[in-house]
Amino acid sequence: MNDRLWLIGLLLPAMATAQVDSLTIAAKAPSHVLVLEASAGFDSNVIFNDLVLDLYRGRNLSREVRDRSYDALGNANRGGYLLDMNLAYTWGRWLLGRDKWRPRINVAYRSQLGLRFSRDAFALAFRGNKAFEGRAASIGPGTFQHVAYQEIGFGVEDHASGSFLAVSLVGGNRLRKAVINQADLYTATDGRFVELDLDGNYRRSDTSTVFKPKGIGAALSFSWRHPVHAAGQEMVVTVGAEDIGFISWGRGAGTIGKDTLIRYDGFTAQSILDLDGLIPEEENLRDSLGLGYTPGSFVTLLPGLVHARLEFGKARRGIGHVEHRAYSLSVAHRFSPGFVPCVSAVRHVALSRALSLGAGVGYGGYGGFRLGLGLEARLGKQVALTVGTDNAVGLVSSRSRGMALATRLEMAW
């Protein structure tokens, strides 16, 4: 795989929290609620879509495409992506003797990447080191993390408010994590050697197995919704968190940790006619540079999410027992490299009894400013389908930054 593909991870800053706002009203609550959600996308505050899409499609990168993103780089370059699928089911009308509680179960798969990188690191990846001849390129500081995992969660939900608490068993599929505290790559004037002054570490999950989990862990998720009266109107406050937890990676995992100076001036071949000998194996090359893996288990935190939301304005009945508020203000933060606190404002408008439109603006996450759009269609009183994006411009323009799409299917009976 091309090592530059890590730059494809360039997300959905708020898609993971863009769930349909709802609040129970005085209607009879349904006995069963099934919600299927899926979201995917990438975002960056500097990398343009044309570079990411050309990488994904395996195309040759033109100088124009590379230079466009390079010219936008600064001192705080960020990016990330998210692939998220979640199925949640609640049922019954009472639990543990409480008529407002009911059991809740969910299964999910999540793949998330976040990174911070320097201007020189991008230049080395897409332009090579020729421009740095006779001087050092500052590769660090920088951070990169890609983690993929699945989970199954069990909990309790208050169907009178929509609040819930769930504990999940987590199975880790893949981890790649690099932390570069400092890294300077010097290229000699004559090009005969390079020197890397490195202080950093790299961790990866077990690569010897494909299908079974490489690690195991646990996570906590919750959402607390409460009505309040302020400024002469009814409002709803929501505070919550998603996947606050950890994964313990197995003994087959590996770690590279270095704080040293590495000099590389090529290798010697026994015979120029020995073509196989001219191609060093990755393992041998890594060992010759003192970059071999140290096997052993370790623990990493999940890229959990914390969020808060304020809903207000006119209420509109949704499917079954829920209603939607006309306005919502949100703030969220994900514990992932390159993610900064994300704020958004959304306005919901009813187009008809069966259709409603949501439009909003947001800033933060892995990227910058974005325009969001969403459309909800109700099929009777028991089914609702929502399709939306947190980056509407990115879906139609390769000269913008970021691209996102999400869908949600809710059934109540």
C-alpha cells in the first residue's frame, strides 16, 4: 500500500453526533424502536479534495494538485476520516420495576483516523527530499492514529426522555499510532547520505491474524436529556458521551520507540549482477536502521466523543412518540489527533407533513467552516428516513476541503 494513503484520512467532524434531535411528548411511547445509522467521510483544514480523490483512485498526482494543497499548509495542519455503522434496539415498557425504563442493545463498527502533520512532512511525502539538499526538513512534531474496532453494548434507556446509559464490550481490529515529538531529516549536499534526528514512537496491532480481534476492551456511552425553561420558552439540554473507554492490544502487537540519530548512506551489494541482492527486504532494512519492533501488549484509549446540545423553538411531532425542535446549538469534541472542538447551529423547517429540511453551519473537528444539509422523509407514523451531509459543498466540488454523507433509518412500533 502506498504510504501516502494515510493522507486520505482527511472527517466528518460532527457527523458522529448528528443524530436526529428528539424529545418524548405526551403520546403513548412505542414498545419497540429500531435505529440504523451509517456515516462516512473525511475532512481537513488544508488538504483539498482533488488530492485525496486522486490518491484514492490511484491516479498520478499532477504538480498543480500537489501545489494547491501545499500552498494552503500552515503551522496547524489537520485531517481525519470516519466510517461508522451502528444498529440500536430498545424494547419493552418497564425494566427493574421502573415503568419508564427499558433495555437497550446496540452493535457498531467504527474506523477512525486523525492526524497532525508539518509542512515539511507533506513536502517530503509528495515532493521528495531534493528540495532539502544541504539542509534539514522538520518532519515533527506530528501525530497519527488509525483505529478500527467493533462493539456490542448493553444498557438502559428512559423512554420518557430519551436518556440512556450503556456499557460496551469492544473488540479491536486494527491500530496504527505514531507520535513524533521531534524529527529532523538532513540530506547531504552531494546526496550520498541522509541523517534523521528522531524522537518518537510507533505502535501497531498484531498483523499475523486477519479475522479474529487483535485486542479487547470496554467503553461507556450515555446521553442525558432534560427540559428547561429559559427566556420565556421551553428548551431541551442534552449532555452525552460516546465510546469513552480503552482497548488492550494482544501480545502480538509491536512498538518502536526511538530517541536517537540515524545515518543512512546506502548498502553494499556483493555483486551488481545479483539483482535480488539489490532489493533489501523491509525487515532487514528496518533492523539495519535500528527500527525493529518490540513485541508486547499495551493499552490505548478509544477516540471517544463528548457533546452537548441546546434545542429550542417550535416543536414538531416525529414518528411515534418524538418531536423535533426548530433550532439546535451543539458543541462536540473527539479525543483524536487533529480534532479541535466543533460547534454547529442547525435550523429545521417542515416542508410538509411528511418532509422536513435541516440546514446549518459548523466549524471545527478535523476541518474548518462547513455548510450542512439534511432531509427527513416519514413513511407513515412508524418509519422515518434521514439523509444528510455536514459538508454540502464538498460533495460537489473537488476544490473544497472535506466530504461527508450520513443516513439514518428509524422504525417504531
